[in-house]
Amino acid sequence: MAHSETSDDDGGLDLFDEPEGFRPKTPPPTTASYTLRLCGDGEGQQAEEHEIQLDLVGSHPLWGHHLWNAAPTLSDFLAGSDRGHHWCKGARVLELGAAAGLPSIVAAKLGAKRVIATDYPDPGLITNLSTNLARGSTEGSAGCASAQGYIWGHDAAPLLSELEGEKFDLLILSDLIFNHQAHPALLQTMDACLAPPRPCALVFFSHHRPHLADRDMDFFTQAGNAGWLCEEVGQWKMPPMFPKDAGSEEVRGTVHGWRVWR
């Protein structure tokens, strides 16, 4: 009778085991830092600096392992002059595609009433985002910021349930519109989540693929067709995120900031 058991002729190797080094290992998590500079208000409020430490996931197909140029640029924009207090003080703030959550942390430090930072509902992303929000909390902002998993365009009820019947005053979109197929979903979430009388979205981005810049900008065309007003609030020069990529480094390194409102 033939022996039906696995023999030891293979040296005891499991045929389904992959040899060591067969697949590249997931890169370890990295860190980034950002210095928040708060301007004095001329009424007794002194200028301050806060160092914000961020954990970045080691690798992720949704690019959550980078601190994109738009995030610190948008954070600087909020912190400069009285703009942050105008948009953040006492406001309910929602960030989509938050990754490490820097703008959300800054909004909380600028006096937001409630901040919800969202990203794709991947446990690693949301856990890391929650860690950054907790670390970035100060005595005045502790407890106002939280992380949630959310897919753009889906039912916004779980987000709005955090506000007890209210909606958001400010929506933050930091380097998201390069995802062209997601434009309708982003606009759908804007419609569902932003409340009158002062709804505002800050949309900061770079043209990472210069030959597709027109498709990036189509977000604002679609927004206009849906009744939103759009204006550019500034441009800032940065080193490009990926120096070896194709296309003009100047174009890829420029951060554009837009305000979208009704």
C-alpha cells in the first residue's frame, strides 16, 4: 500500500511557507514634526509656538504614509493672522482623508468646538490618526477631536451624529482632488455635512501629475455646477513630494489653496 502521509524527503519544509526575504517587508512607521506658530491678536494674546509630533504609518496603498505638502501649508494658513480664529474658533470641523491629521490638530488648537478627522476605515490608519490627535491635544483642546473611518460619498449620519443635530462649519480637504473619480463623492459629502449660514471648505492641493492638472481643476467646475462658489486664496512654493516623478518640479511643488462656499 502506498504511503499517503507526507514524507520527510522535503526536509520538513512546508510547501506553503515563503522563504525569508521572498517578499519585501512593510517599511517601519516613520515620524514627522510641524511647528505651529500662533500670531498674537493685539489684544493681550501673545505669539506662541507649539511643536506637533506626528506618527506616519509605514506604508499604505492610499498614501497615508506621507505628510503631504498641502497639510503643513494649510495648517500655516489657518494659523496665520486672524484667519484661523475666523474659521476655527468655536467651529465644528470635519477633515476628509486626514492621514496623520495635522490640519485637524491645528484646528483644535485654534479653538474649534468639535473636530472629526476621518480617513478610509482601515484599522491601522484610524489607530494612528487617533494616536496623533490624542498627542496633539492641549488642555484647551483635549476631548474635542476624534478619529472616524469614513468613505467619501457614503451616508454621513455617523459623522453628524457626533454633533447632536447640527452640521459642520468647516470642511478640510488636503491633497485629495488628484483622485479624479472621487470628485462627485467628495462633493456629495460636502452637501451632506456643511451647514448654513457659513459653510466653507478649504481645498489645498498640488498638481502631482502636471499633465492631468485640468482634471484636478475639474473639481471646482463640478462644485460650481452644484451651486458652490470657488476662489483661490493663495499659492505656496514647496519642494515636490516626489522629485524623480515626471513633469515640471515647479508645478509639482506648488501648493494651491482654494475656498469653496455658498
